[in-house]
Amino acid sequence: MLLFGNQEVSILPPLKSVEQGLNMGDADTLANFIEFGLSNFPADRNGLIFWDHGAGWPGMGPDEFEDGIPFLDPSGEYIAGDILNLSEIQTGIKSGLSSVAVEKLDLVGFDACLMATYEVAAAMANLADFMVASEELEPGHGWDYQSLQILNGTNNVSAEELGSHIAKGFQSQAQSFDTDENITLSVLNLTVFDEFQNSMADLLDPLLSDPIPVAPSISRSLNGSSRFGSSPNPDQDSHIVDLGNFVEGLAGIGVDNEIEQTLNVLNRLVVNKVAGVASKRASGLSVYFPKTIGYMDENYLSLDVVPNWRAFLENFLSAGQNIPDMSKAKLDQEVTSTEYYIDSEGLTITANIDSLSQETITEVILYYGVVDPADDMLYFIGEEPGWIYDDGTVSAFYDLSILTMSDGYDTSYAYTYFTVDEDENLYFFDIPLGYMPSNELENDDAPIHDVELSLVIDGDTGDILSEVYYEVDESGQWGELMADPEGAIFPVVQMENDDGSLDWVSASDLWLYADLDALTYSFEPLPEGITVIADLYVYDYGDNSDYVSVETTVPDLSEKN
């Protein structure tokens, strides 16, 4: 907790789960900490900083037990990894402030992943004047707390100035760690949040009243927005997107005045922000937006902080469920309507959309795999978006390469979700992995930890600009993986079962040492003669899909540049 504005600046040390058995995921623990700080160290201005793993609207800060001993709730049940959900954060702050007759905090900060969301800002709007948080996943080093030295020897630092100094310090520290390429940190002026809420309501009301005509445009805007905490495995994906990107993408559907007003207020809400080259599109505020109702977390429906957005989300997802059968995603399955060619550059596939589906289809994805000669099984090794054209055709391209990972002793294949920032010529790869520390390797019952490797590569030079491993725990909290070098990394791919379903499986019988600094990556051409399966999928705004499949063999690529 920061207590600033007097000649003497007080910074309370972090509250920890100590021998007293404090549950850090409990609102009362937070309230008691605030009461203790503000009653014993009164100040003109007060700030509160949360530090731990984060997940956005679900909350943050899974409790870590002393010596691995879990706490018990009053009924005697174990509280395993209890987090502070958004309601508990609200309740804890409100209770702590009221106990010492303080109206609100001057600054609240979240040194955690994914917390600069519309929902978190809405929950904090009546509890603090300024909020500092990140849209994107944060590197493990987090903020540079030497930034707080700006408070030394002065009582003239405002909450906005402090927030901006924290953001600048975070960026500088990330640059020194070479983790700055895709960072974000926003400083939000919550005193204008009510105005932003009203502008969002004005924007969403027309879309709520009749969502079906505009649903395709909504879906396309969603698909074009920056994503944070993303994964090709939807069970691990945060389903959080940039709100400013999404609003901008709605242009042309009859709400342009409302879009302009919302973006104007958003620019006043976000008074400062830092971002890396790979994240410079970030507007400063994100929002929960699953693509389809199948990915919707039912717990979200109990949130009451953004009622207009929640209603919009439900209406849009419901509209997707009610697309008439004749208009659902469909490709022309005639042989003559699907074309592909393969050469030294790669594989290109083109197909025609059925005429009744042209308005509803909003996304194209190419999934590609290889048939392993050893077991004759199909393993999907990657995916990437394709293109929709005005003439009713769709296409995609695959360069016939595969990602390999090596620890210097063994090499394994890995699955990649690939996207491109064409303006900056940056390549983004999301790579799902498994991880186990060394002390769990011999335990057959120990679960494999879900890990995501995020790579950003310079398209001009091929240099790796950013390389960060993130772990997603059982409560959905994200944080940089602090790996045991003697532990194991398991690259994964998707295996097709006999019934056509897919399972994530280890890419080989080998595992790699989790010495992350020693791991290397290479995109290698597929071997000549190996069978390639490429499925070109189209999706409508209700996640209905259709696809064409191509089976071919890799030609001699020795002449490839």
C-alpha cells in the first residue's frame, strides 16, 4: 500500500500468507490490510497496489500456502488456490476504506496479467481516481518499484503523475530485460469512467435492439481486434480483446457518431500508456469477448459492473445460435470449386463460398497436419488465418514448415498458431506446451501444467524479438513461468482420433529440459514425400463451420530459397 502526499511517505510492505494462516483470496484479509495501513499511516493521498498472477474479470492473486499446507474454510473444506475475484476486491477495498472513513483511493494498481479490462475498471470506478494495469500478459519481472522513489522528499506528486512514472519505469525495466516488445501498461482516469459507461451504452443500444443485421460486422471486428492471453487451445484462451480496436472496427454499420464519441471518451479515460512494437495497437482498455456461446464462462453472467456489455454479449451470442440453416457457413463442395497448388514456396488453397453463406461467414482458418509414417496417424501441427475476398472466394497459404524445439540434447515438434502484423512485418506465434517440475516427473498422478510460449519474430531479419513462457494455473490465472531447469517441457500437437475428434498429445516420446534460456527454435521444411493434410475452414458468426480438405505430398524443396 502507498500512502503519499505528506512530507513522510509511507510504503507498507507486501501482505503475505504467513504463519497466522491468512487467506490472501479472502476479502476480509484485504479489508484488514487497508484498515491497518490507513489508520496507522494516515496520508493526504493513498494508493493500493496488487501484485500476483491475474486473469482479468475473474480476478487475481491465487493464495499460496505456507509450506504447502492448504487453509481450511469454516466448514473444514480445503481452500485450494483461492483467488480474489472482482466482487471480493470491491468488497475488500470498500470495507477497508469505510472502516477509517476514507472515501476512495487516489490510485489502485494491478501488477498482474490482463487486468486493464473494462470490467475491472468498472469495478474500481467508485473506489479510486486512477488505475494502473496491463491489457497484455506481464513479464515475470513485473513493475520496477524503484519508480516509487519519485515520492521521496516531496508532497506534490499527484496520482496521475505517479501512475505515469510507474508506467515509464515498467517500460524501462522491460527494455533492460529484453521483454518490451509486447508489453502494455495503462493509466486510467476513473473520474471519467461514468461518461465512458454512458458512451458505451449509447453505442451498444442500437446493436442490442436488432443484432442480427449487424452480427457479421460485429464478428469481423472481433476477429480483427488485438487479443491478450490468447491460445490455440480455447480452454486456455482468456477470450480478452482490445476494446478500442473492437469499437473502431464497427465503422460503417450505422453507429459512426456513437463510435466517435466512445473513442473520444476512451482517449480521455486512458491518460497514459506504454506499449511495445508488437502491442502498439493496444488502446489501453480490453474486454471479455468469447467468439461463440460455447466458450462463454457462465460466471461472467453474474457480473453486474458492465450490464450493457453483458446484455450485448448475450444478444450477439444468441444471434449466432439462430442463423437459418440455409445461411450457415458452407463452401461449394464441388471438386471444380476447390483449387490448390503446391510448389517450392508452399501450399495455396482456394475455395468458393456457397452463395447463401457469403454474408454470414466472417473467418477463415487453415489447419495443417502431417501423417506420421511410423504409426500412420494424422497429427495437426499448426493453424493460421486465411482471407475472404469480395468475389465469394476464400484462400489460405502454408509454407510447408514445422516448428522444432531443442534443449541441446533432444528435438521435438511443436504446434503453432501463426498471425502477422503486415504493417510492422512482425510474426506472432502462440505455442501451447506442457510443463512439469522435476519433483513431479516421477509422480504418475501429477497433472501437467498448461504453458503458453509467446514468440514475436522480425519478419525482415528472422530475429526473435520476444520470447516469454506463461503458465495458466487451475484457477485461470496467468503469470510468467518460473521453470525448474531440471523439469520438463512437453511440446504438443493435435492428434486426430478414429471418430475425427482431436486431442492434444505430446509431440513425441521425448521431453525437453525446461532450461528455458537454453531452448532453441527452428522452422524446418517438411521432409520430401511426407503426406500433408490441409483443412480450409470457414466460420460464420455463430461458429458454424464447413471445410474442404486437401491431401498431398511434399515435393522436393531443395531448390527453395
